[in-house]
Amino acid sequence: MKLAMWTYEGPPHVGAMRIATAMKGVHYVLHAPQGDTYADLLFTMIERRDHRPPVTYTTFQARDLGADTAQLLQDACRDAVERFQPDALLVGASCTAELIQDDPGGLAEGMNLSIPVVPLELPSYQRKENFGADETLFQMVKRLAKPCPRDEQISCNLLGPTALGFRHRDDVAELTKLLGEMGIKINAVMPLNARLQDVERLGAAHFNVLMYPETAESAARYLERAFDQPFTKNIPIGVGATEDFLAEISTLTGLPVTVDRSRLRLPWWSRSVDSTYLTGKRVFIFGDATHACAMARIARDELGFQVVGLGCYNREGARKLRQLAEEFGVKGLVTDDHLEVEEAIVELVPELILGTQMERHIAKRLGTACAVVSAPVHVQDFPARFAPQMGFEGANVIFDTVIHPLVMGLEEHLLTMFREDFEFHDAAGPSHHGAKASKPIDNLMPMDEANVPNLGDGAPVWHQDAEQELKKIPFFVRGKARRNTEEYARERGVVEISRETLYDAKAHYAR
């Protein structure tokens, strides 16, 4: 039923599709009913690929369940090999097909096809999309990677970038540039744009860069055991994390850190006036564990924000996130229920949300600033421009991503100063809301006693005139104004906050 609404992760076979779609010369035969073909839309509509994913569905129907569905799978495998002529075949089942227990991987292996077959067993009802990607990549590496001689020049593999990944393409370009400045050659990128021969020569690298633990940690650990390839533990998202990453690379290789830091634009922030009036902003962070933890460090250590909430949706990263949350003095939230996330946001009243596409929708309902920093994402988060998250250029992009929603509040504040102007009156609304701007509310009526809700929790009630006046305050300090006013009212036994109460509280805290 969760698929009826937006979910943070799809079923495991979608993760397998992300691996197959990222590669070249790989085809995925998916034992699935016709209804499961919706997954194609994730790539053609959201990622905006110019071709459909390399996936063949068996598309069995209800009437087929009384016949031989196994034959349908075998026919689909033969047709896929003959029609698409791939270098390798992935074979698995969707969550629906898992119920009929046809063992598609085993059936395909027994067909003696002319190309390598990688069978997938993905527990659809216990695990989710990131696990599916991680397990698929692991099985491919385990079955296809071969021992290879190593060149004298130090090289590495980049592990983890997939199709439908958040800025993965650009992260690969940025890390290739960073490592190249240290004299390190990229042996292979896996799976993004990789071919079968790239998988086979993974063993030629001296070490591996684990870019995204969610999709490649199992493969990295296997390569460490099988080919004596250490892998990096630091994820270079943010200035501090990038410096730690480069230091780790230097330790692994013995090479000095010789990178160009001149393109990093963040240092001026600490010297700007913006850094003073945005310091201490309350921020709530949610996403996959890798990006959420990275953003927490950036928010606190590089931007001077206060992290009031931290969470992730993938349980595989729960331990890491909870440890960091404890360090930050907040409770780590691990859930895949967006309603729980919304409840946490409402309770914590942050001034900025850093999250996924789902938190963007939550922020819109709550009138809170928001920036998307993690998958799941929508079409606007696959920009045509170069927009990495990793490395020094990624730090620049993240800075813009995080700061701009707050700075836009200044523009909205200026609009109230010119409300009588024909261009900037209240009915025009904030400029970035366009034609969807809301109209001002006229003829506000005071709240009578009958409309006062139950105050069993001791929370004061806001009159409409007070709420409207509160909305005139820039949103990046609106939360603080609300909290101060409510505290002022509680201390004085005021149960209904009027416009006058708001200004009395403002005068009180201004002393």
C-alpha cells in the first residue's frame, strides 16, 4: 500500500534496475506482471534519459498462473539475448513475481546461454531499493571481476554511482579531477557507464573509493578480501570531509595532497555580513544516511547552524546516524514513514529543512524554507548544469543550495516594506511564488470563546490577527518569534495570543 503514496525507497528490483540502467551492454530480465513496468518511468521521466531502461519484463497475466510461468521467463531470456545482444544478463523477480516462487535466476543459469548470467535473489518483502542496488553490484563484482596485474602508476576504482542517483554523474567528474591532481588514475567507475570489461579489470586498481555506501559497500568489502584492495571510509561531501578524504588518500598511497583549492568559494562566507544574521539557524536534516550525516557536519561546522533534528530512512545506515546524532545532542530518527518525519519537524520547529523531495512537500505545507540534499528526488534535481555534491566544487554547490532558501526570506521581508507599491502589494505575493501567490485575508474577525480549543497541553491559542502579523516577520526568524511569544504568554497566564501580545513579547525580549 505504501506504493500508493511517495516512498523513500522502492522495492529491491528497482535497485537492481539502477545498476543495469547505469551500465552499458548489460540487460535485466525481470520476472514480473505487467503492472510492475511502472519502474521505467523513474528513469525516463525523473532522470530524463533519452532511452528506456535495458529491462525485459515477462509481463505474465492472471491466466498464466495456471500454466507454465517458468517457460515465459526462459522465452524472455532467449528473446532478450537475441534482440539486444548484451554482454551480460541480470535475471531476477519483482516483489509480485516472488510470490509464485519460479526461481528465475536458477532457471536462466540452466539455459546455457552464450553470455554470463548473474542471478539475483532479492528479498522483496524484507529489504528495499538501496539493498537491491548494493546486492546486485556485489553479485556482479563477485561473479565477473578477475585478478589483474597492476601498473606502476597508482590507480583506483570509483564504486557506487548509479542511474537515478543524486548528482552521481557530476560527483564522478569532480572526484576524477581531484584524484587526477594527485597523480592518481581512474581504473574503472562501477557501475555508471561501465561495460563488462570494466567489471573484469576491477582488480587492476590499487585501492577503491567508496563513494556511496548505500549502493557499493558490499562490493568494496568483497574486493578488499579477494584482491587486497583497501577502500576509503571518508565521504568527501563538504569542505572538512573533502580534506579528510584527501588526507586518507595520501595515507593509502603515500602521495602528497596537491589539489587546487582556489575554486573553493566558501571561505568568504565567514567574513560576510550574511554569516552573522544566519548563524545559529535551527536546521532539521533527513535523507539517506550518507548525505544526512554529511549535511549535519556541514551545517554545524561550516555554516554555523544549529542541528535540531537528524534522521535517515535506510535502516542499514541507522547505527552510523544514531552515533552522530548522539554527538550532536539530538535524537536520531530512523524511519521510512514520511508522516513520522513531518511530526518531528512540527515538534522541533526548524527554520530550515534539508531533506528529500518528500521533505520539500512537507516544508511547503508548513511554510518553512527547504533545500533538497538527498534522494529520493524529482526531475528538478537532475540539472543539466554541472552540480556535484562531492569535492570542493560540490561544497560550492551545497553552499548555494543551503543558503539561498534563507536569503530569499530577505526578499519577502522587503516586500512588506513596499506593500503599498503597485508591484509589491500583499496581493502580488512573494515574487518566486508567481501566479500561485495567495491573496491577503480581509475582514479578520477576532476569535470568540467558542472557538478556543482545549488547552489541556497548556499551549496558548493564536488569534488570526496575531497569526497574520507573525507572517510579516521574515521566515528565518519567525520560529524564534513564535517561541518567544508563547513563552511570554505562558509566564503571564495568557491563554489567547493577540496582536498586542505579540508586540508586548517583542518589546520584552528586546530589553
